[in-house]
Amino acid sequence: MVYAVVRAGGRQEKVEVGTIVVLDRQAAKVGESIQLPAVLFVDGETVTTDADKLAKVSVTAEVLGDERGPKIVIQKFKNKTGYKKRQGHRQDLTRVKITGIK
């Protein structure tokens, strides 16, 4: 079993070939290929964490499309002062498919 743990937008994701992953927004068009930096690489019984060896590992992914995350509502309230504030947020995301780990 071959898989890798890649760094993507401040988080780490475990990926295999064919895995579809949702990452923070990437600056790439639909259909383009992007490279993701590997943090850990597992090839059967061999586990690689050495930075020099990981520099040779390339994880490629194809961009499937851009989307937006679920709406998060932020509410602030202070008792007896009349202060209340309501704010919303939706994160920009990119859906990618892992095409190769070499």
C-alpha cells in the first residue's frame, strides 16, 4: 500500500492515488495539475520522513473545481449593554483528485 501525507493549506491530509480531497483555495484553473509537498511517504513497509528523501517524492493532483464551505455564523453578545453582533463566513475551497505519487 502506497500513500503519503501532504501539507495543504496549513493542514495535513493522508492521500492515495485516486483520492479526492478538499483543500483551501488553490491558485489553479479546473483541469490543471498541481504539486503538493509531502511530509511523510509510506511504500509498503518503508516509512520515509527524512527531508532530503521527501524532496524527491512528488505528489501530483488534478484540480476538479472550486467551491465554498458551509456557512459559519459568529455571534457576539454582551449582557445588559445592548451589544450584539452577528457575522457569517464561508471558506473558499478547491476539490482535487490525486493522480500520482512518485
